[in-house]
Amino acid sequence: AFTEEAVAVSITDEIERQIGNGVAALIESHPGCSLLASLNVRGDDASGWDWGRLILSGHSQGGVHAARISQRHRVGRAVFLSSPCAMFSDAIPWMSDPFATPPERLFGLTSVADETCPWEKRGWNLLFNVNQIGVRRQWARIGITDLLEVSDRTSPAYILGSSHGVYLTMKRSAVGCGLYVNGHTETIHDLIRPCWYDRKRTWGLLYGWV
């Protein structure tokens, strides 16, 4: 049976330490990169990190991890891709608690065609015997409420404005576009250029690159 009950995690396995180890490995492989060294990210202690200069992002379950970290630490930005959703229960309980990262630094990208983490409330899931809650409601719980729909009718030069959440509603009609990817991976798939939205521009807006 699936459960979302709290479990004990050893200090060596906690997520902050794993991030620190990853950055430490990057510093070791790129010793001349002053930007990495200036982040003061270490594998032994997260208390001195410059969290405000870090952008967190994740897809699916990785988006849940990014949300949890941005709740615990005031990060520069967090971007959730096809996430977070309550896969096996009504909701993710801890998302109702205050976030250290303010809502204006939280962004999301998802698709209405997502069948794994649905956009709207899916209802009762017979396979897992739970009542699933969609991404839209989870976003609302953390302050992502100003939403932008991107469809085949949207101008290619669109801007986010005040929107922090983007949801894709494209029709999949062309061979090579609609047959290789489903709604859950539509937000991150890059083997073939998507025909229904400009991923480079969309990601640039969400991550603050443009």
C-alpha cells in the first residue's frame, strides 16, 4: 500500500546534503569556475548556503522535491514542471504550511493533457484507491494563481506578465509531434522539437533568462 506518512531520513541522505555533494562535484570538475565556488554550497552543512542565488526546478516527483526545499529555504526561484500533484492522496499535507520562498519566486509549467499529474481534479483513482487532486489546486495552495494558457492561438511573442503558472492546451495533430510524447513529459521532452509551443522561449520566461 502507498503511504505519505513521515519517515526518518538519515542525515547522509537528506536532500540538502545531496545537493551540496552535487555542487561539490561540479566545483571539483570545474576548479576555475568562481561562480560555483562563490555559492558557498558544501555537502556537510546547508546553513551557510546562499540560497537566494539558487534556482530549483524539478519534473514530476522532482517538482515535489523542489517545492519542499523552497518551503524550507528562501531560494532565488523555483520552477515546477508537471508538478506538484498529489499522486496517491487527496493533497500534499505540508504544502499548506508557510513557504520560506515567497509566491513571486514560484513558477510552474504543465499540460492539460497530463494523465499522470492531471491539471484539474481527476477524481477517484481506482488503481490506487485514492481521490487525486490536480496540479492547478496544488499551485493555488502555494500562491501560483495568476495563470496563462498557451495554445495554438497564442502569439509566439507572448510574455508572462504577472502570470507565474503556464498551462499548455495545444492540439497534437502533426505526425512526429503528437505521437512521441504524452502530456506528462510534454513540459520537458527535448529529443524532438515540439510543434505546439516554443519551449526555449517558455523556459526562458519561467527561469528568468529572457
